[in-house]
Amino acid sequence: MSAELVRDAARQASPVIEARQAELPPLVPGYRAKILAGNPLAAREHRLEALRPTWAAPLPGQLLGVLAQQRMLATEVVLCADGHAQERSLLGQVLPGVDPDDLWIAERNFCTVDFLRGIAARGGCFVVRQHGPLKGTLLGVRQSKGAIDTGKVYEQKIGLVTAQGDTVLLRRITVALQQPTRDGDTAIHVLSHVPMRQASAQQLAESYGKRWTLETMFQALTETLTCEVNALGYPKAALLGFCLALMAYNAVAVMKAALRAVSGHETVRQGISASYLALEIAQTYDGMMVAIPSPHGSIFRSLNAQQLADVLQELAAHVNLRRYKKQPRGPKKKPTQRTAYKNGDHVSTAKIMTKKI
């Protein structure tokens, strides 16, 4: 039921966004990009009787989310009540949602031969970072394919052997990074079978770099839509709470689509803060429900997608975008060097401040 709530919200939101032609440009022309990522739910309080004898952090569940890049909607979610479940164990439930001309973008943890073959068998394509243990056999000579913002791009063929002994040939795109990743990697390798005539190595490397949009969505859900409720210890309750937040995220996505239809894609992408939009809803909703009797809102239930899109666009034309302007952070500062201390030690604030003065 929780997963179907998310699917139904996406099904109802999609035609509204389409009616205003407010979809984002595709990452790769001719393909619908779908970004896949996992999200383990944070530890909960020890309220349940079964949890009281342990000090260990209780994890209520694990999930995989799918973001449709052009509409910026959460279209699918795979739920698991076992907080220790490996993300890969849920991939079999993702494959039925693969459609022809999909372009699935995912991190290296989802890079398995079975999953990649499953996407291809259903007519979809993929751009997935190569996982370390998945070696394969490199074929031919690595060729330079120019550069993108993060580094130089190279391409080479690679052969992967399936469990049945067959060999699958893929494109292996390498980005020699200008700056190492947080894990210290100086290069990343991306596997894809998108034909060369459809997308260059640079396009595919840049499309993989857009996977952070789903991670940003999870962050927005946690920080602004309060999907992580510590009191919800029961796994099904915690997963339902997260799915309700995904529905709210889709509602905000429809609002942003209406703003794009009026103010343009770049203005909304670069200047509008999703956090401020969510905060506006949270602060205004209760008062609106008091000031406007509920029967006055029932009119929206009778509107079709085109009529609702027209109303939203008319309202969006009166929005003061300066109220929701992003506040970009400055360059990161080096962390302050701190003195070592023992657990339980303390200092006097007044003495330290006097010493500095």
C-alpha cells in the first residue's frame, strides 16, 4: 500500500506537468532518464518493548527509490522492512519497472551482470558506475574522448561474462578526475550499452554525474518534509512515513513545474529553493485550513489534468520568486584544528575566551 501511494501520486502528477510542457530537457536525447538510489532509514528510538534490552541502534527498513529526471517525480519505490538488507537483494523488484528507451543511472553498488542484462532484455539502457569486484576483460585501446567539467574522458570496450558463460560487450567510459572523490578515487569508470550514434562518451559521463539529483531528493525529504520520524519504530510505520513524504515531494515537484512554465527552467533550477517552498507549505497549511472551509477545496477534485495545469500556471504567475531564492554557500573552509581530549573532560568557556583576548 505504501509503495502504491507513491506510484499513484506520480501517475496523477505526470499529466499535469505534461499539460504545461514543463518537463526538463532529457540528459540523453531519445531516452527517459531514471535515477536509481538506495536509502537506509535512520535509526529509531528504543520505544518498542522488543528494543529496550539492547543499546544497538534499531534500523526500521531499507528502500530503493526511482526518480524520473525530466519530470523530477518519484515514480517508484521498493520497500524492505529488514534494515540489514543489502540493496542488491531488492534489484529483482526494480526490473519489472524497466520500459523500452529508459536510461537507468545508478551507483556502483547496483552494478551486477544480472541487473544490467535485465535492463537490456527489457529494451532499456543503463549508465552505471563499475563496481570494483566486477572486473571484466578490457578490449582494444583506450581512446581519448575530450573532457567535461570534472576531468578528461576516455572510452574502451569491456567484456563481461554472465553466469551462463556468455560474454556481454559494453562501453567503458573513464573520467580522470581533476579532484579526487571523498573516497580518494582519482578516476571513475562507467559502464553503458547506449549506442555510440545515440550518445557520446562525454554525454554519458555527464549524465552519470546527474545521479546526485536523487540523493538531493532524499536530503530534501529528510530535512524539509520530515520523512524520518524517530518515534516511528515499527518498520511498516516508518516506511509508510517515508512514502507519505515522497508524495509531498511529488506535490512540490508539480509546483516547481508550474513555476518553470511561467519563469523558465533555468530561473527555477538555479534560483528557487525547494526547502523554502516546503517551509511555505508547512507554515501556511494549518492556517489555510482554518481560514478556507474544506468544501471550497473540493472543486479541484473535479478538474482534469489540463484544467488543473491552467489553474496552477495562473497562480504561479503571481508568485514572488524572491521569497524562495536560494542562498548559495561560499567556498568550504578548512576544518579548525582542535586539541585532543579524553572522554568526559571539560573546559571553562570564560577562561578560554579570556586567554584568547
